[in-house]
Amino acid sequence: MLTVHQSNALLPSTVDECVEHLQTGAVVVVETQRFKHLVADGYNRTMLDSGLRAWPTPEVFTMDAWLSGLWREHGHHRENAPSTLLSSGQATQTWEQVIGENIRKQYQTGYEYLLWHITATAN
């Protein structure tokens, strides 16, 4: 598996590197949906340029999609695993509650807890 963090200055060479890895059967995990499409398009162009008319779909995922797939594939087989995967909003709300409770316990007196931006911290 190849995990890629993109940089605009290195974008063409990064896409080419990802395509090379995909040709060897690697799974590529990228940051954004847009970058995922750039890599998949680069792979498809390479396959067309090599004269192929059909090829396996490249395994390119965003980090969120890859982790969700792992959870669906492996996580629900455990006895104590949660029955559903939280949405992004549900996860943020849960983290806001945990962080907020922790801050209020830590700063029981005074107003230091007001300096925290709980939503930003949760994100």
C-alpha cells in the first residue's frame, strides 16, 4: 500500500509514481477525492497508451474510504464492535462531547475552558 500526501509542486511526478505502483498491483491511498481521480485518470491513460482495451480497475482510495472499507471488511466480525460506522458529523459531535467534558473537569474553577475552541479541536 502506498500512502500519498500531495504537493502542488510535485503533482505530475506524484501521479506518475502512483501509476507505476498501481501497475504492480499496489493499493494507493490519497488525501482527496480530486487527487484520487487524477491518479485513476493517469492510470487509465497509461493503459490506453500501452494499447490495452481492458484492464483491472485501479485500487485508489481516499483515506476515509479506505478506512471505511477496512471497518466493513474486518471490524464488524468482532463481538464487541459497534453495529454502525459513525458519519463525519456524528464523529465530530462525539469528539466535541468527550473534549468538552474533559476540559470542564480539568478547569473546574475559573474561565480557562472558554479559551478552548471545542469544535475546532474535535475536527
